[in-house]
Amino acid sequence: MGQAKQVLGVLRHRGSWLSLAVGALAAGCSTGNDSTGPTPSFAVSAPRQQAPLYYHGTEAIPLVENPAQVVVELDAGDAAELARGQGITVTDDVGVSQAPGHRILRVNTGSGVAARTLRALPATRFAAPLYSAAQGGALVLLINSFDLKFTVDAEARATTILDSLGLETIRSPDPDSGYTTFRLRYPRAVDPLEYLESLRTRDFVEWISPGFISDWRIHSVPSDPYFSAQWHFENASTLNGIPIDINVSPVWGTTLGTKSIRVTVIDDGVHWLQQDLFNVLGGGSAIDLRTDDDPSLGEGGYDPFNNDTHGTSVAGIIGATHNNGLGGVGIAPNVTINSARIFRGTYGGEGGELNPFDPPSNQQIADAISWAWASTQSDVINNSWGGGSPNSQVTNAINAAVTSGRGGKGAVVVFSVGNDASVVRYPATLPNVIAVSAIAPSGTLALYSNRGPEVDIAAFGGAATGSCIGAIVTTDLWGAKGCNDGPGGDINFTTTFSGTSAAAPMVSGAAALLLSLEPGLTHSAVKSRLFGAADPWGDATLYGAGKLNVARTIFGPVLPAIAGPSTITGTFQSWTASASGGLSPYTFVWERADFCSGAWVTVGTGSSYGEVTTMGQPFWLRVTASSAARYSGLVTKLVGGFGTC
């Protein structure tokens, strides 16, 4: 396997280099730039930072310097040999596949010293220590690019400002493609964090953010044997009297979704050969941010690593085809699914060879989100991953999606919260996305699911502890490269998919069904419908608004009413129940309570109830109306006015 595919394997497996960052806190961090080189004509020098940091909006993100690793980009030549020529001992050297030309060197002189030494050399375009976030420890691997968003007042003179700064433009804004920023290279011989700080408070800067690679993770829990039923759709088991499922099948008689509604799955690709994903083949589009893959494999095609199945399994939960004799079913099978591939080599390498997890850069992530809402006009964007350090590129792309997507109505952006049994992970922490936690087959929160005040809603992740029992049945890579653990030995499907990764696409599928019937809804209205229709499920830090209820989301609440007398006459009187909302037909249950005792007793069913009223204390009547979509509404009526007890 080539070195370019081993970058995170080095970061994670060769001596646990990132663990060395803890020592940097005690030893202190050196981020100054003592080198010489060309200086931009626009004054940009800044005082030396006391500690390394960058900004996410107005929030400072403190960093910890990894003392043993430095990333380098040269005009030409061998970075390791160049470093050795300066007396720096280099014990390892790997490429960065997400940033061609960049090399990660393991050094024994301290990464800050090595970076300053290398920046002083004419052949060096860029050099910086590796960092991790001081809180949470997420990797921050700086690369030679940054995004700059000009203020509205400065946009007209942007080119003049950039020329004055001597900056090289990688990409200019392209609003039609969703790109609102300049992507730029750093000047030579600068410390990137100090350079960004020198620009951050200038009057022409709305925000500025470094390009970096972080340890973004797909949120799934591995497991082995399979559970063959899609219990999360319809389930006879209950918790507190409420079925442990998402209640979607009543909707399918009304809609299976429409092709005009587009859902983008940002993930590790959706296999174009998977025959149970008709609307990926029959109209979906794809972009591959990992350009080392073979583009000749067909629309949405890529050459998947063995068991690199995550995105295909996510897509199956949303849109696996109904009634085609293959596999299971998806929530919204007639919507169009687009694929944006930002991950690769998630689980293993070709032929069983170990392939280290290979995450995207924040810029690749931002570009995928921008492509989803601007180029494909996606209505829903599913993200079953997260966990990187917060950054403005990704946040800005998400903000643009929910403000400018769908012609200004806003794309619905869904994120899984993560599987650390810990706090909710960025970007699910952002207030304008839908953050989804995972419920186990028992109905309680899955032990692995993250939790916190940012959780918006819960759906089913299966496999309470990450074991195989109760995992979600969904699509696998088509053919021998997949998990090969489907029901009855069917290698094209899997019964081992679980995690908050499985919960998020259930919410995305529900949003797609709702928009298929009501395409004029804004993203905020979609969120309100989802949250307002959720089954109450307990602690909001675990379940947010509650458990996803698709039928209630689509059809709205049942609103019963009671018609009839409000006074006691001493003769036979009757009352009639009616209902609106939900999905007819309705069933009714009548209850009666004496005004003073307050104890409710069931007294009848059907659309009417009658009794001979006797002169005495007032009483209460109430009726519960239940919809065919399997949820209820309740109304109470006082008969006889107020009395005394």
C-alpha cells in the first residue's frame, strides 16, 4: 500500500504519536516564526501568540502542539532529506492523500523548532507543527490553504487586497456552486496561525479559517451476526405503551416519496452497483472528493475498499427500493439519492490488507456540503459522521445550506451525534442542524450514543452496546467486497449496521417524505414538524424532542372534539365525538369522572356516548381519538357547570 494511504495509520498506530501532545501542555508550546523570507506588502505581522489557537466564528479554539510531528510542503524535492540536511532527525515520513505535496515528518527536535527551521529554506512552501484541540483532543493537521470571507463592503476590492497581500488564490467565490469564500495559500515563511491572527481583525475580513484535516469519524458501531427483521419500522414491543418503532408504514399508502426530492448522502460513497438502490442509479448524481479513485466505474462509481460499506448502508435506510424482490425496504424509496464521497478506506484495505482510516480535510467536507445544496439542489443532506474540531469552513457551508438551499427555504441538514457515550460531537452541536441520538431495540438510549442538550430527536441505531443483536438490516456493497453477512447468506445486504449512523438517515428519510407532500416547507418548518410529532420519550438530553414518529410528522396530530349538552337535565343525554388530522379512520374511547372524586372510568367506545343524567354534582367527560396512523389525541368536557364538593 502506498504511503499516501497511510497517513492516519501513522497518526494513530505508530507509537500513538498524538498522545505525545499531552506532554506539550506541561512543556509549553512554541509557535513563533523566527525564519526569514518574503514579506507581503500589506502589513500582516502579529505579536507572537502565547498559545496556538484558531477561531471558529468568535470562539477561540485553543490547540496543543504535537512535539514530534511536522507537516511540510516543498516546491520540489524530498522533505525528509531537506530536514536531515538541517540536522533534524527524521524517523518517519508519510504523504497526506487529502493534500497532495504535503508530507508528515516524525522528528526528534521538537515540531515547533523543525517548522521554523524548514520555513527559513527557499524550497519550503509551508511548514507547521501538528496540533490537537485542547478540549476533546481532535486532530488539527494544518495544510497550506485557508478560507477568507470578505465583508460585503470589501467584496468589490477583494482582488486588490489579495494582490497587496501577495496571496495566491486557489479558488475564487462561485455563488452558483455554493462557494462564498476565497481559498488561498499562505505566504512563504509565515507561521500559519500567527498569520491568520494578523488578518482576523482587519476591517475587510468577515471570517477567516485555516485549512486542516481532523479526525472526522463515521458514526457506526461494528458488529457481526445479523438480525433479519426491520423491526424499527413496525414493532409489537412497547415502552410505556408506545411501540418501539418509527411508525412509518402508514405513510406508504400515501407516498413513497417523489423523485423531485433529493437527498445527498455525504459519506464514503454509495455503491453504484447496488441494485436495491434504484434512485441512485436512476437519476442520482455523485461527486468524489477523493480523486485517487477510478472515475470510469459509472455514475456514482468508485472502487470501494473491502468492507468500505458505510455510505451504501446509510443510503439503504433512506431509499432501498420497495417491492422489487431484493433486500429490505427504505423509508423514502422514490426520492432521488445523491452521493458525495469524502471518506475512504473506512474499515479495511484491498484483499484484506489493513488500510488505516483516512479522513477528509475540513475543506473537502465544506465542498461536499456546498455541492449538495448548490449543485444538486438537495432538499435533505444526511451526515452520519462528525467529531472533528470546529472550523469555519464547515460551519459556513452548513449555514449557507440552511439559509440559501432550496431557493432560500433552506436545506434540511441532519447529523448523527456520535458513538462515544459522551457529549454531542461537532457539527451536530450547531443549532441549525438536526442532531440525532440512537435508541436501542429495548427502547432506551443505546449505550454508545452521545447525549447532551444539543440532541434534537432520537431514532433507532440498533445494537444496544455495539454487539450484533438488534442491528439494522440494510444494503451492503454489491458483490464480494462488502460485509458478506446478509440474511440467509445474501452477500449484497447486511444485518450488522448499527450506531447513530443508522439513526440519522431515519430522520433524513422522514424529512424527505414530508417534503414530497409539502415541498414548500422551510427547513425550520420541517424541524418543527419532526420535533412536534415525536413520541415523548424522556430526558431531553438523551432523546431531544422524543422518538421519531414518521406518520405523525406527515399527517399531523389527531384533534378530537366533543359535541353535546353542557348542562344536567335529569333526563337521557348524549354526546358525539369527531376528529380531524392524522389519518382516518378513527376510533374513540370515552371516559367519565365525577367532579369531586376525579377518578376516570372507561364508559364506552364508538363515536357517541349517552347516559341518564341525575341532578347532582357535575362530571367530566373525555374522549381519546386514535388514528389509523397509530397515535392519539384527547379532549375533555365538563358537564353541569362548577359545583362544590
